[in-house]
Amino acid sequence: MESKKKEVNTITVLDEDINIYYVYNTLKQQIYSISKLIEQKEKRLDELIKGPKDVQAQQYDKVVKSSGNVENIHEFFKELVALVAEIKQLKNQLNEKKRNKGEIESIVRECLELNPRNLELRVFYLRHVKGEPLKKIHRRLRRFNAFGEKVPYNYSYIRRVNTIVIKKMANNV
């Protein structure tokens, strides 16, 4: 029977290994995308409610047929109601994704409490969850040298560990 090598920093759920870096990164990207979509929809909603922006200067070479008059009031209200419902749905999705992201951050913190010497997980948490620069992480993290003294990790080593984390965040392996 061939034994399958377990990946470091995966969580086993229902006999499946889940790459927490990949899941966290995917949630961050989804949160960003949904936030941008909400901004676009809210901007369109403002345009519908307030009407077109004030004209600051007249361009005579281009004639634009854009009046603030509403041609069909029923279509206007239909679009307004649909837009409000869509924004509400997107905000619910955003809140759910943020809640999931918070749960993963909590799991990572718990894993760090159980295994504080896991350098890869510490770099992931400090760099990608807390957003600290690698230079600060390099100065903050310590290891024991051959003489039992606490010394900082080499900056290039911290960068290599971060590169490994980034590769794992990009691939669901």
C-alpha cells in the first residue's frame, strides 16, 4: 500500500486535504472583486437617482444626446429596484466571504498557538494576513543557532519561505 505524503499546513476535512493558503487567497480575491462590483453598482445607482453630472464645458465637436429626462418611468423604476436588490445580494455575499476569511484567520492563529515554530505558517500569517513587510518579519522572527543563542533569520531565507507560501497560494495542491 502506497502512503500519500501529507502536505504541510493543510487541513483535513472529510478525508480531503485543503490548502489553507489557497483558500485564504481565493477568499481575498473574491472579496476584492465583490467590493469593486458593489462600487460600480452603487455608482450606477447614484447616476440613476441624481441624474447625469453637471456639464462643466460645452464640446461643440461632439453632440451628445444625453438628457436627464426619463423616457419611461416604469423602466426607470424597474432598473432602480433591480439594482438595489443586486447591491443587497452582493453585500450579503461580501459579508459571508469576510466571515469565512475571519474564520480561516482564526484557524491559522490557533495552528500557530499549537505549533509556534512553524516558520512557513508564521510567515504566511504575518505577511499575508497581517500585511507586515518582509523586512519587519525578518527582524521580528528569531531562531536558535548552534550555540543556543536566539538570532534573527536571514532575510533571503524569509523571502524564500514567502515565495513557497505564494506558490501554494496560487496552486490548490
